[in-house]
Amino acid sequence: MMDEISMLRETFDPDTAPSPEAEQRARAALHDRIAAAGRVRRRWRLRMRFPIAIGVAGAAAVAAAFVITGHGGVVTPAVPTPAVRQEQGDSPVAAMPFLKPVSAAQYLENAAWTVERQPWIDPEPGQYMYIETRELRNPAGYENKYPNGSLIPGKAKYRTIQDWNRVDGKVWARTLNTGKIVVDRWGKNGVYWDRFAWSELRGLTTPEKVRHFIDHPSGNFGQSPDALIGQYVLPPKVEAAFFRYLAQQPGMKLNPDAVNIDGRPAIGLGRIEEGYLSQELLFDKETYRLIGDRLVAIADEKGGPDATRKGDVLRQVIYTKKVIVDKLYDTRSR
């Protein structure tokens, strides 16, 4: 676009200089144009950061879009819900795959789409995966006697469980059922445990790679993908790949009964294990973030009087924090 100074140069002959008054007016006009453009840019930035008022219902949706991030441990805007994006007119942002999911596969695709937009920096070998959960647990004495028993209604209470696993797999600290934190070092005093190597996990960025990993586990142990998601702090692309892998598995079902977890309505997605147990991952119904898991009996177990009965809850866990920290006992993200 031609500015006023250029117009002056083309208007006057090369040998004829414009008068000082004309040049001053041209400069003033150019400065006004630059200032106006700056104001437009600033207004555009303000609109992006602070959307205009959208009414009571829209404001509630915006408020719901701010959550504690799973990997950063700080308050940041979550992925906007479809309603928020529509109210904001935020057309440049790709829309969530399913605005009204009706199946387990559609919910899992929304969860994958959401998580893969979270920020991430790969950890160093000496850093720790810190996972903090609130687990519904039986009284310690009963749990020691019946470690796999159903949770006793009215007696099972939530406990905060802390778990630190060094990225290189050589140090593990966790809360015991007594509340004490114990620290073990791999190979010291005859203590060993099985962990997948970080180098294996970080490369599982597609459902196909996850499938091969699950079908051909390294070492002498395997682990269900549901449990693995809860026991490691995974890169967003890897967690998304696990969700998409699960969406492809036969028997994945959507539990239509909303579960209230820590004051939040959750949706259960899972499959039947051993013919009578429903292993479910729990997702926030609004943000599609993974917030917990549970194991519920959907039929009577064949066995004696102590067998699990339909409706029994064997496990219920809320993920309150999953972050990378620098040192043992750190609880805040790096």
C-alpha cells in the first residue's frame, strides 16, 4: 500500500522537493495511520484474550473451561467446550470431533483430541513422574486381610496416595496403606519391580504402535492399557494414542449412568473383564479429561459366600495430579 511519503515522492519531480509544510502533513498522516493500525491490532488481541459478554449460560460455560492442567500443574484455559467455541465465534480453531458423542469410541476420540493439545516437555532420566490420587480404600486392617476385597459401604474412605517413579526406573517412593511413605531403590536390599522403560513409552504415538506394544510386551510381564495410563505420566500424544487404541477394541462400552466423582459428573468408558467386572476409565463429561478409574461388579461372581456380588465396587480412584517433578518428594511441576 502506498503511503503519504511515497505519494509526495511521485507527485514532485526528482529535482523539485516538496515544501516543508507538505512533508510535515504527510508525515503526520502516516503516523496517524500507523497508530490506528496499532489500535486495531491491540483490540484484536484483547478480543482473543477476553471475549465479549456472552450471557449467563455462556459465562458458565467459559468458567467451566478453566481447569488445573494434568501435566503442567498450573491453572490454564482448557480446551473450550463446543458451546464456548460457538459463542466465541472461534472459527480458526479446529472443532472437537464429536459435539454430542453417543458411543465409547466417540468419547475416547474427544478425549484424545483434548489431551493431545496439552503442552509437554520430555523429562530427563533423573526427574520423577509424580502421580497423586484419592483412592477409596477399606480400613487398613481389613485391607491387609482381604487385599482384593470389595469396598465396604460406609467404611471405605478416601485416602490421598502419592507415588514418585524416577524416569529411569531406578527409584520408587509411594504411600503405604498405613499412610507412611516408603522409598526403594531398584536392586538394593533385594528389592526389584517391573517398569516399562521410558524409551519404549515415549514412542507409542499411534494406535498401531500401542497395539504392537500391548501384544508384544517387553520383559516377562504385561499390563492392561487402562492400568498403564493411570500409572505413568505419559506425553499427550502417547496418551491420545492409547485412547484411540481403546476406541478400536471390541467390547468397549459407554456406561450411561453418570458417576459423581469428587463433585464432578463423570462418564465411564470400559469393558467387561472375567465376565463379571466392568473396568472403566472415568472422564469429565464437559472437558473429556481423564479424571479417574473404577472397577465394578456387574454380575455375581461364581463362588462361595465371600464372592463378589453385582453392584460391588472393588476400586475407585480419582487422579488429582499427574506431573513431572525435579526431585523426590516434589509435588509441583517443574
